[in-house]
Amino acid sequence: MGVKSPQRHRLIREPTTTRGGKLTRPLLFVSILSTLFVDVEFPSMNQVTRLTLADIHRRTNPSASRRVLYVLRRWPLIPIMIIGTLLSCALFADYISPSLPNRQELRDRTAAPSWYAQCVGDEKPYFDYCSRGSKYLLGADPLGRDVLTRIIHGARVSLTLASISIAVGMLVGSTLGLVAGYYGRYIDEIVMRLTDITTAIPYLLLALVIVVVLGQKFYVIIGVLALASWPEIVRLVRGQTLQLRTLDYVALAKVAGASDIRILFRHILPGVMNTLVVATTLQVGGIILAESILGYLGAGVPPPTPAWGAMVADGRNYLSNSWWVALFPGLAIFLTVLSFNFIGDWLRDRWDTRLRQIL
């Protein structure tokens, strides 16, 4: 090999030599390639260099919008601030609310917000009407109740219902998922068929039927909301348990004489906890949205307890002239659900990247 390679390289370095008026093999190969690709335009080195430099400049000097998106993805400051504000409102609603949630001022029915009253209205009757509502920062509802106060107290109701129902759903779903994944066979079949039946029934229809039959009680609404969370948790926990039960430390625990309950909750559950926390965080927004939909349909928390969905329903007939009655509760629902989704995505990227393919 060390003798033949210089001769081969010598032939390639002399492609223009001819033998008896015929082209040598390297020159013949080059001529054939030139005839085949004569119409193909290749970029010059300057173009390639400019493209590469522009690419490098764009990556090393991102725009302001790219920086904002990067910060939000890496550390969701704004969603955390929104959730922190909502938690503060839920904990200290009695101290920070400007009025009582059920206090009625019939002379201030559908009064405009204070900032809107100062900016709009040139005619005297309309100006007088707005001046009566100047004490309400976000306006008043059709019964003269302060919208801001009811939004603050509604945050307590929504977060309480979501927290308890998520806890119930996580407890039921994780237990069933652990049992189904660990034991398998007919227990797995029963649990998974029950999960399939639950997800096959339209959730909204099932929730309305349960509320109509059992009544609009607090524990009934919690059970209805828990129905929306546990099937997905069962599937996730079962899948993780099927993988973890085949590992060596689980087999060693069985050999050491550990009971099934100890293996499930001492050895397998800690390995599932990251997936469980991420999945439940992603479901909080959906639970709050489901509670708001039930309240909008009249199947949520009974009045006069303030609830965001019921507040939106109260203002649907006043959108043309008193838009603030429905807008601000709807905006609270939107920001809350979006913030929980952002935080759930961030936790998923940080703790369990495998869930990107599932959730």
C-alpha cells in the first residue's frame, strides 16, 4: 500500500497528460462530470462565508423578542408572578378586597370602571352615570357588586376547588396506576378498561348529569373535577411502573423479603414522582377551565358565592354596553390557565424531558 499510493496520486496530479491523443482516465472522468453538471450553479465561497457569518451573528446577537422568549422558556417569571398574585389574593382576600363580595348597590348597577368613566363620555347624562361608578376600579355587575372584589374572592374558590380535586385525582390515579403496572394481568386489564370507559364518556355531559342528580354541593363539584384528571395520571404512572418494576433494585427488594406495599411506595413511587408532579401541574389549568365552564353553565358553585365562570355568565347579556362585567373575569381565567400551562411546560423541560412525547 505504501508503494502504490504515490503512483495513484501522481496520476491524479497530471490530469492534462494524454497518451496517443487520448485522454487519461482522470481527465476523462472530469470531462464527464463537467458535461453532466454544466447547468448546476454552485454557491461561491464568498456566499457561503457571508451565510455562515450571518448565521453566527444571529445566534450570538439575538433580537429582543428572541431574548424575551428565551427567558420565558428558561424561567417563567411572568407566569410565576401571576400565580403568586392569585395565591396572595386567595389567602388574603378578606384583607385586600375593597368591598364585600355580595354587597349590592342597586344604584350602581353595571357602573363603569373608574378609569373608563374618566376617559369616556361627553354628554351630561352619560357623564353623570359614569361618575356614580368612579369608585369601582373594574366596574360593577348587574346587581351593583364590585367586580374586582368578586374576582379576588373568586380566585380563592377556583384555586381551592382545583387544588383539592387535583389532589384527589392524583391520589386515585397514582394508586391505580401503581397497582395496574406492578401486578399486571387481570388487575391491569380491569383498571385500564375502567379508564377507557371513563375517557370515552363525554366529560361535560357526565359532569352535568352528576351535578343535576346529586346537587350543587362542594364535595360533588370536587368529585366531578377529579374525574377529569385521574385517567391520564393512571396511564402515565402505569407506564413508568412497567419500566421500573424490571430494574435491579426492585428485584433485590423482592429477594430481601420486602412486601408489595413497601416496594410500591418506597421504591417505585419515588421514581414516578417527577412525572406525577409535572402531569398534575399541567392539569391544574384544565381543572380551573373545567370549573369555569361548569359555573358558566350554571352547574358550578351555587350563587351568591363568587365564581369566575358564573361572573362571565352574568355579563354575557351586557357585552354591548357593559363589557367589563364579563371581560375581567374571563381575563382572569385566561391568565390563570395560561400561567399554569407555562409553568407545567417549564417543569416538564427541567425534570422529565421524556414527557414531551406524551403531553
